[in-house]
Amino acid sequence: MSQLSYARYGKDNIRLFKVEKDEKAGTQTVVESTVCILLEGDIETSYTEADNSVIVATDTQKQTCYILAKQNPITPPELFASVIGDHFIKTYPHIHAAHVKIIQHKWTRMAIDGKPHPHSFLRDGEDIRVVESVTRENVGVSIRSKIEKLLVLKSTGSAFYGFHRDEYTQLQETWDRILSTEVEAGWAWKTFSGLDEVKSVAPKFDEAFNAAKEITLKTFALDNSASVQATMYKMSDQILAAVPLVEAVDYSLPNKHYFEIDLSWHKGLKNTGKDATVYAPQSNPNGLIQCTVTRKGPKSKL
Ligand SMILES: O=c1[nH]c(=O)c2[nH]c(=O)[nH]c2[nH]1
């Protein structure tokens, strides 16, 4: 009558916090993450025949995550995701793939009286670093790194004109508008042969994250934007140039509209065009502009 077509299972929302203590320097460093582990393999009978013998309990997966966090660095998250994935496919012969997602939350060291404080931190922004990895037996490790929830706004330096017009078009052209978005940017790495290769390139992950964030912010600020589409393509192009091991860059940018308000009905108040200073931020609907950009020609090599 029916058959199991696809299955994976695991533990989501494993919250993890690690303190690294540098006794010599008298400083501590903290990392807070949320981990999701989903396993694939010969687990069909657990669904179809109530055979629990093939189930590595989700609680076991959570405990394993804590143990591996104790035994290994949990940054960069790309490396820790690969450590977790490698553990599950190597420890259990019937588990053939592990999907590991790690969200790294922000804890930025406080500056007190102009000096970095040894053990106090603040959340200076809701932006998060995300890693989605798949470790697959006989294939390798595929990793996509992301930055999400990075809220940005520019009050000028953005236009939108020359777009297609027909009998459905009401939007006026503008040569000066507010541009705001919550950046979701991802970059997909070449497939790594295994954990050893991921380890060998480990410093590249933080470098890529910093480059992607800097390119995103710099391009957003400096580009005289013709559209969200044109600006995000420039960002993608620069990330591909900066990180040779990356094969594809993707952006998903909501266009968070700020509408001008015509106040001329009140004593002729001027508040449109070059006189606009008071705006109405819109919650919805919003534009949503997405793209994936890859390299022309042969694939990237180490
Ligand atoms: O940068 C933009 N791209 C669009 O596709 C679009 N559509 C729209 O109404 N405003 C904008 N702005």
C-alpha cells in the first residue's frame, strides 16, 4: 500500500555554551550555539516495523554533541559541524549521512574604560552566523555558511527607475529613496573529501565569514544602488572573488519599504521628494529579492 520514501531524524535546538579559559592571560572567551543533528541511513525498519534497534536515540545525539564540544573546539562552526557529522557516520555503520546545522549567536567582548574586559560580553546585534553541513559516506562533506538577520538601512544613495511599466503599474520612479533590508547571505563551499580536509582549511572559514560581512556592508553603503537586484549581484561577485574555495553565493534580501507621506493637506507642509524627512516604515507586504551566483568556467580547485 505505502512505502517510506525518505527519512531522517535527530535532535533540534540543542543549546550549547562553551567557555575557553586562558589561565595565563587571565581571559575567558565564550561561544553560544544552537545545533540541529539529523541522521540518515538504514533506519527504515524503525518506521515500518517498530524496530527500535536501529535508532541512535535523539537523546544520545544530544549527549554526543556535548561530549564532542568538550573534546573539540566549537569554532569555527564549519569545523565543529564536520566533527559531529564525521562522528556519526564513522561510529554507526548503518548511519550513512549526517546533516548538521549550527547557529552561532553573538557574544561580543565588552570594552570597559576603553579596554577589552576579560570575561564580560554583550549582544551587539541580532545577526547570526549559520552553518549547514552534510557529511555523507563515500561522498564527503558539503558545507554552506551563512549570515542571517543582519539589519541594514541607508537613508539615501538608492534609486529605482526605468522598471517595466504597463496598465498594472502605479509605482512612481525614484532617484532617491531609503533602502533597508535584513541580509541573509550564503556561500557554498566546494565539497570536501572528509574531516581531514575540512581541518586543513579551517582558518578559511572565519576569513570567509569576515570577508562576506565586510563586502556586504561596504557594498551596501558605497554602491549608488540602482536596485536591490543590482546591488546584491555586486556583493555576490566580490565574495566569489575573495574566497576561491567557494563555488556559489546566494542572497535573500527583503526590501523593507519606507514610504513617503504626503502632508501637503496640512497647511501645505512639504514632505515629498527632496523635502521628505518623515516616512512611514512598512511591515508588509515587502519585496523579496533572491539570487544565486556561481563562477563562470571550471569549478574551483584547492
Ligand atoms: O530594488 C527594487 N527591486 C524591485 O524589484 C522592486 N520592485 C519595487 O516595487 N521596488 C523595487 N525595488
